[in-house]
Amino acid sequence: MGLRSDLRTIRHMAFPRVAGETPAERMESYYRPAAGDYDAFRERLLHGRRELMGLLPSVPGGHLVEMGAGTGSNIAHLDERHRKEFRAITLVDVSASMLDVARRRVERSGWDNVETVLASATDYRPRDGQADVVVFSYALTMMPDWFAAVDHARALLRPGGTIAVCDFYVSRKHPARGARHAAWRRHLWPAWFSHNDVFLSPDHLPYLRARFTAARVRESLSPVPYLPARVPYYLFIGTRD
């Protein structure tokens, strides 16, 4: 069953069917046929997510918002005590198919403080006005206006609130700090992932550093299932001044 699921996912990634005039329509058309197989394959590709969720601050009575939450699998990486400390956890995504999977996960797990919302990362607004924690886990690379999503998250966060981001990226040719990737990585991976409308950027980390006070930054390489190669990814925890 696992191999069949992987083969379906690989076939979908190799021959994606993306249609629609808006980012939301294109996202839904891409994920609708793959939503059921998403988690099994991505668990071995999207590294750093468990660590990211484990680094979230304790905010008793606070509101956690995950933008581009997909199937809601990241919430499973929060230990039960940590999850229950939040008054509300909101999973935001533009793909109804992915949120259907998330909604079933929430119901099956009995997470009574978790809700799903169909909205974009630049349009969603909490009912109570602000959030205490905003998470982007492998989501910014799928948002054409990722910088606007980061700015919107900053506007939603209360002063002292936390942004937590984990995603693929490539370094600038002459980065101010951090690791410098080999030239082939900086050219190969953006071309490879763009086939699936995933756009690796050298500007994520510099922009996050400019908009937030960095508390923790880690850059690493992630193995790619069935390929003898590793793709760069980063983890960023920052606070709003």
C-alpha cells in the first residue's frame, strides 16, 4: 500500500494537472487528486516540521494560526499538553480537498480547539483580531505573493508574537550569512520544483530577518525519496517587535 501510494504521488508530481485562473483554483486543481496520498510521501520529504512545532512557544489561552495548513498533519506534531494550552488553533488553506482531509483528522483526533478555514494567507483575519503564533510549513514556496503573506502574518501578530517558518529554499550567490549552496543546487532545484508550482527563493530568509527579530535559524539539507540528492531547507523562528 505504501509503495502504491508513493507511485501515485510520484506520477502526480511528474505529470501534474494544474488549471485555473487564480492561485486558489490552481492549488485546488493540483491537490484534489493527490490529497489522500499527500502525507505518506511528504513525511519523508518535508523535514524540520516536527522540530518547528516543538519550538513553538507556550501561550496559554493564545491563538495559533497555520497558513497553508493543508491536511493539518503538523498539529499532530504538537504534544497534547502544548496543543491544549492554545485557546484556538486555526488551519487556513485555499484547497478545499486538503481541508477535507484536515477536518477528518481533527474529528478523528478529538481536537476540540482546532478549526479549519478556507481562505488565503493574505485574506484570513481572526475573529478576535490578532494571533499569538503564525506558522508557515512548506507553504511560502507555493504562494506567488509570499512576501505579502509574510507581511499579512506580521500584521495579524500581536506585539511579541511568534512567526515560525520551515520551507525549501536556495541561498543567494553571495549570502550575507548562512550556508552557501553549490551552484548546481541554486539552479537545479528551482527548475525541478517549479514543475509543480513550488518556487524556491533565495529571498525568504533575508526577508524574514528584515521583518522579524530572529530567535532561531537553521539551514540544512533534506534527502529526497528515491533520489540520490538533497534539497536545502530552512527553519526560522522570529518575533514581532
